[in-house]
Amino acid sequence: MTRLGPSRVTRTVIALVIGAFFAIPLVSTLLYTLRMPDESLSLSRWASLGDPHTAATLKPIWTGLGNSLVLSVVTVAIVLVLLAPTMVLVNLRFPRLRRVFEFTALLPISIPAIVLVVGLAPIYLQIGRMLGTGAWTLAFAYGITVLPFAYRSIQASIDAVDLRTLAEAARSLGASWPAVVVRVLAPNLRPGLIAASLISIAVVLGEFTIASLLNRQVFQTAMVVVQKQDPYLPAIFTLLALVFCFVVLLLIGRAARGTRKARP
């Protein structure tokens, strides 16, 4: 029988190329933080994170990181409370609108961030008057930015589950629509919801353009400010942020595997 898939050697070469594509920049950044003026390697710059003299320099980063974490929570809440139920409603009650909704959800990925800011600037003038100018208000813009990525993650789980049968069975047993969504559909869509949450967190932690142009202090804008004083600290915090996202990814993968094991 003819084998249609790639050979083991081909898969190994592809894996090595992709691994090198991601590993080389990370290793280079790590060596940049470790290399001293005399070409030796030292952890002194990493150890200086706990130095009281470095606290004043790190203050913008801690403030920006705190704002980004708050933004992550609010953005994830927007995805889970607004986007996911809307997608369920469209798939169950308005299937003819699915193509239109998909086009609308994927549209932001084709619009540059600078163009989004031009359209959002007048809106944020009104938001600033009503809700203040806190960094958390960026979650409304970030909710639009993460929309295409979150949509694809959730839609993949929706396509893998027979929502109509589950909803009709729950309704026939007397469950209300909120109970159907929260207690019946959400557990079956858990992998997609978790993946959408991770992507939202990653986008929020890495976004710079919208925050900078709307004059909000977040993690990325704070690192640009600190880089003018110490070029090594932003590199260190970039690696720490990547490690954080990697750990969250592992936890999500473990949770998704647990869901698949429990389902049978």
C-alpha cells in the first residue's frame, strides 16, 4: 500500500527547522542578557532584579505588567461572556447568519492596528469621559483585536460537538437557556474556550501599537520606557513573559486532555 504521508526523515527535518526558527531568537536573547563586557557569562543582571537600586527602574514595568494582567482578565471576560454565547446562539438559532458573522469576526485580522486606532480614537474620547482613562479600558479595543483568533478556537470546538442535540435534550428536561449554555454546552466547548483565553492573554501581553497611540501604559510600552535606561531589563522580562505563556499553554493542554479523558 502506497504511503501518502511524509516520511520520518521529512517530519524530523521539518520539526528541526521549526524548532530552530523559534529557539535561535530565544537563545540569542538569553545570551544577550548573560554576556558581560569581558565576554564572560554571568547571572548578575538576572540577580539585579531583586536589588533595591533597580526597583525605581523597574517600577514602570511592574505598573505596566499589572495593567496588562488586568487587561487580560477583562479581555478574556469579554471573549467568554460576549463572544462565546453569541457564537452558540448563531449556530443554534440563526445558522444562516453564520457566514456573515464569520466574516465580521475575521475582519479585524486584515486591518492594521494603526488603522484601528484611527477609528477608535473618537470612541475612546467618549469612553474617557464616561469611564475614565484607566488602562483597563483598552480591553474594548483588545476584544476586537483578539476576535479572529478567539473565533477560530471556539468554532473548532463547536464544529466537533452536536450543539443542537445537546441543547434540545437539556431543554426537554426543563433546563433554561442560561443553564443550557453554562452547564451543558460550556463543558463540551471547554478546550476551545481555554484556547481562546490563552490566545487573548498572549495578544494582550504582546500588544504595543494600540496602547502606545492611545497613551496607555501597559507591559510593552513600559519596556520601551525602561529600555532607554537599561537595555537588558526588557530582554529579561520578555523571556520571563514567554516562560509564563509557555507554562499557561502546558496547563491548558493538561486541562484539555483531562476533559477528553472525562468525556468517554
